[in-house]
Amino acid sequence: MSPEIAIGSRVRKSAFYEATIAHGVKQFSVYNHMYMPTSYGDPLAEYEALTKNVAIWDVGCERQVEISGPNAIELVEYISTRGMRSCKEGRSRYTPICDHQGVLINDPIMLCIGFDRYWVSIADGDLLLWIQAINEEKKLNCSVFEPDVSPLAVQGPMADQTMADLLGEWVRGIPFFGFVETNLDDIPFVICRSGWSGQGGFELFLTDQSKGLELWERVWKSGEPYGIHPGTPNAVERIESDLLSYRTDCGASASPLELGLGRFMDLEREDDFIGKQALLLEKSQGSKRKLVKITLSGEPLSSPTEEPWPAFDDSDNRIGEIRVVAWSPAMQANLGLALISSDKAGSDFYALSVGDKNYRATHLSFFGEK
């Protein structure tokens, strides 16, 4: 019998939890101290809905940290390697956040709600506590808290048509990483053109958690003519699309430069920010490791790897580890990501699975290359 996650009061349920149960969720993980759906029982159907039709995901665990007040931009600038000072109201940015040693501790999207109010839409991690501590230590005039905001993702080629039918043709004009505050009858949310897939779509940041089931069902009904299917953040498609999964891909121990995120940082900014000196030093000396995209030999893997596999060069020297592998329908191959020594990056190598099975890894690209 497969292991199960017990449902209890210690871990929070999202605003869309009841909807996921009604639509047949089969598996959960825990993300940001909340239950996050990870499977509805048919991975191929979920993948095809995402890449050919439209998928709806409960990503309520993608919690927000609100930073508001007269000094909000000063705090946002200090914690962000990229900076938000030039970001316009109604727009958002991908902003890697590091500790003082230049290690990535989260890679959120930051939304500029107003010039004295920001949402930090976080990956898995206790970033709220980090930002609260920084705010107190710098004695800034800011409020830092978790607002009542629960994202619902609508992703796939038919996401635009689904949302246009639901809200009106105006949604097609929302630019990438742009957002608009709106209402669907009495359901309030912020609609943002974003989402953890390369297929396009939206995230609906619900601002009244009591309306979760109602919002899900309204989106579902609108998407039915276009083959809508319940799904989850897709472990395969995101590798195909070069989207980082924090922790999964780096074990929370890598720098953004090692992970191919250099283009999302502004290390030449005149102002100081956390991790700046460490990152500048790494950039001048070169990163010790690189995240690379690979294919692996062998039969199709039925599910993503549960833990990293050690990687070796052809002289049997340990060079790093394969962080994740999954079968890619688009490439008809086992597709993965490996974090390996920079001097071996770009070369083929081999890896040992948990059962000591030998797999040959063929280099495809450095992660983040376009």
C-alpha cells in the first residue's frame, strides 16, 4: 500500500480544498504549511489538458507576503536581487531572494499593488518570517503580514478563451505579468497573466477565501466547452519550459547564478541588497556548479524521482547529482535536471538510481538558456 498523508488541523487547507475533493483529487503534498494537490490520478490526462486545452489548479499554497507602508519600496529593494523601484503599478516581476551568503532562499513573483503596497507571491519557504525580521532590524515603517489571498491557476492554450467567456474580452489585453483587480459578481480577485507553466494562462488571486468553491465552479463551467481538466503544477511540463522548482532543483543550497537565473538579477544596482557582495564575488570568480537539462537513457520513468541520484563522470568521479527526472511526452525521453560541477557541465555523464541502476545522461542545455 502506498504511503498516505493524513489530513488534520495542523496543516492548513486552501480556499479551494473542497473543490479539489469534489473533482477527484488523489494525492497531496505539503507546501508552505498547506495541503497542495499533486495528482488527480491520470498524469497523462493532466499533461494533455495543460498542453492542448485548459487546466485548473489549486495553488492556494502559493502564499502572499504583503509589504505596505511609507517605507515599503525600501524594504522590497533591500530583500530583492532584482529590484522593484522601476516596476509600474499593476505589473509584477520574478525576483530571486537570497540570504547574506548569496544562497537562493525563495524565488517569488512580486506584484506592485501600489507604490506603497506589494505582494510577494512566494515559493515553498518561511519568507514571511524572514521579511518580518529584516523589517524590524532595519526599523522601517512597514507592515509585513500574510493577507487573505489565495491563487487559482488557469493554464493552457484555451485559458484565454475560458477567461474571456467568464469575464469578457478585455482579459486578452492583460500583458504578461500584468494584473487587474476585478470582481465576478460578488467574488473579488486580482487576475494576473502568470502561472507556473510555459503554456500561458492566468492566476486568479482570490481575496475572500470563503468564495473559493464558488470561484472554482464558475471557472470550471466556463472551461467545459474547451476540455477543462483539474490538474496540479506539472512536474514534466515545467522542465520542458525551463521553470525552476525551488528546493526540488537545488535543495535550498544553491545560488541564483548556479541555477541560471542571472538575467533576473541586477547586480550592478548602486544600492545595497541582501547577498549582493557574495553574488558579485561569485560572478567574478565563476560559479562552482551549474544546473543543466539532460535526457536519461532507459525505459520511461513512470513518476518523477523521489530523491536525488548521484552523478559521475566517465572516470567514476562524483560530479554532482540529478535533482529530478520524469518522462516527457513532448520529447519522448526521460527528461531531467542535474546540478553538477561547472567544469563538467556541458558534457555527458552517468548516474545511479536509488536501486543502483546505471543511467546515461546526455547534456541538452544549461538551465535557463533560450
